[in-house]
Amino acid sequence: MLEKSIILHQGVYKPQASVAEAVFMITGMTIGAGILGIPYVIVKVGLWVGLLYILVLGIVMLYLNLMTGEVAVRTKQSLQLPGLAGHYLGPWAKNFLSVVMIFGGTGALLAYTVGEGQILSAMFGGEPLMWGTIFWALASIVVWRGLQALKNVDRILSFIVIAIIVGLSFWLLPHYNASMVSVFNPLQIFLPYGVILFALNATPAIAEAHALLPGSQRHFKRALIWGTLIPIFVYILFAFAVAGSMGAGTTELATIGLGQKFGPAVFWFANLFAVLSMATGYIGLGIAIKQNLVWDNKVNPFLATLIVILIPICLFFVGIDSFVAILDIVGAVLVGSSSAIMALTYWRARRVGDLPASRYGLHYSPVAVALIMVIFTIFTVLSIMKVF
């Protein structure tokens, strides 16, 4: 049995990850609570328009992830997104993204806790508050242990989650009913944007994947591509299968509605996937926020961990429990604004990066970078207007 190379990462010696482990780290960060809200918003806007939303935003996020990956490759230090932005754009960008990542990440962790509470309550009875608290406690243990725990847990859970989603989706396809498919509703044209963007977001995992896969720029790029494409395919398949079989009966948490319509077996199978997918998302994002505080803002690791695990549960106890509304706000406002900043960071890193990225091989298009910045800025402003 071949031993893995050991790398020094943030003062700790860790085994170097394989390409497959890096892929599962990214997919595990991506496929979380967001997938459960996608069928609902797609039904509201119209099935085919909704699927087009996933495809277009998926392509945009693929290019954005590759841009973020090149920024990491060109930078000597191991930094999270705020640190990378600050390194190339200045303190204002670092401070802005730090605030966005903490608030956005906290909102996402809250969404995972809310979703887990509702699903576990539906599965086993009892109050969502109790089950959400139990989930939070177990997931927080993994977040506390750190990056190495994340790599080991996500590799297993991500594979199980993807297998369950694909299996469930193919089981639902024969139940597709064209009469159940909703037609285009122009009044809901902006509804899917925030939820789908939330579901596709994996940029915080990119820095961690690069930290454990530093040996080859080409392997890192390959991991980013597959780690982004797999969720896009899974989302399209799942959304088509659920929306096509449920129609207007699609619930905010898709798996709960599936169980109500197709019986106990589907109920348990579907909600098992939901529990696992949100667990991987919570753990991956919790680690990313913690590393942002430690790597980029030099916060004491113990204090950083407390910040990550305590804020979401406090908001949960306050009573913020609208699942889709949380996804929409976090995705549209916070993910959108951070994506615009990372596109600008990439443009700057191409000019003054610390290291060459010749083997990374990303085609640079100023027009594409400018277009991404403009699109995310416009949609972020529109989303803020919608909130208020």
C-alpha cells in the first residue's frame, strides 16, 4: 500500500489528498440544503425555465470556481476567499468579504439546521427545535475537529448522497406527468435565482481543496471541474424528476412532499438523503468559515470555532425558520456579491499574482470576467430591492 505524501498546512502536517478526495470535498460542500429547495422554486417559475436557470448559472459558477482556483494557485499563502481578495485588492475587499462570508455562512448554517429539524421531526416525531439542536450538536463536533475530519467525512457522505439522489431520481422518472409540469410564470422569474445560486455555491471549499492538493495545478483544475459539474447534473436530474412527478404539490423541502405522495418507503429513502446532504453541507461550510477566521483574520482557533457553531443555533432558537426564504436571501445577496468580488480578484491576480499558473491552463477572457461581475452586481441589487 502506497503512503500518501505529507504536506505542511497552516502549521499542521497532513496527508495530501487525491483528486477524488478533492472532488468529493467540493461536491460535499455544494450538495446540501439548496437541492431540497430547487424543485419548489422551479415549479413556481415553470419547469423548463427553471432547468435553464440551473444550466446557465451552473456554467457561470463553473467558470467562477475555475477563476477562484487560479487565484489560489497564484498565491503563496494558504488563504480563504477574504484573504485572497485582500491580498490583491486591498483591505476593503478583505473586510467586505469577511463580513459577507460570516453573515452568508451563518445564514446557510441556519438553513441547514432548520431543514434538518423539520425533516428529522417528520421522520421520527417530536419538535423540529429539538431535532435541529441534536443535529447542530453532532455536526459541530466535526467542525470542531477541523480540516482532516472534513476530508474523511465528506468523501463517504458525498458518495452516499449522490448515489441516493441519482437512484431516487431515476425511480421517479417513470412517474413523470406532462400535465403536472407548470408553464412559465413571468411573475416568479427572479424567484429561482437566489436558491439555485445558493445550491451551486462551493467557492469556500476551493481554498481547502487546493491546500490539500498542492502538487499539480492540472489535477487541482480537474478536481474543480468535476466537483462543479457533478452537482449541476445531479440538480437537473433531481429537479426534473421531482417537479415532473409532483407538480404543484412540490413542497419547500422536496423530500417531505415525496414521502407524502409515494408512501413510507420513498419517505424514508428520500429523507435519509436529505439528512446526509445537509450534514455534508453544514460540515463543509462550517470548516470554511472557521478557516476564514483563523487563516485570514488571525482569530484564535477556539474563539473562531465558538463563533461558527454558536451564532446559527442562537438564531435558530430565536425562531427564524423559513427555509426557502433563508436560501433565497443568502444566495442572491451574499453569494452574488461575493462572486462579483472574486471575479475582480481574479482579474487582479492575473496581473500581479505571486506565482505562475501556466500548468493550470485557464483561458483568460476579459469579456467573460466583466460580464460575470456585471450580472452578479445587477442581480444582487435587484435582490436587495426585493427584500426591502
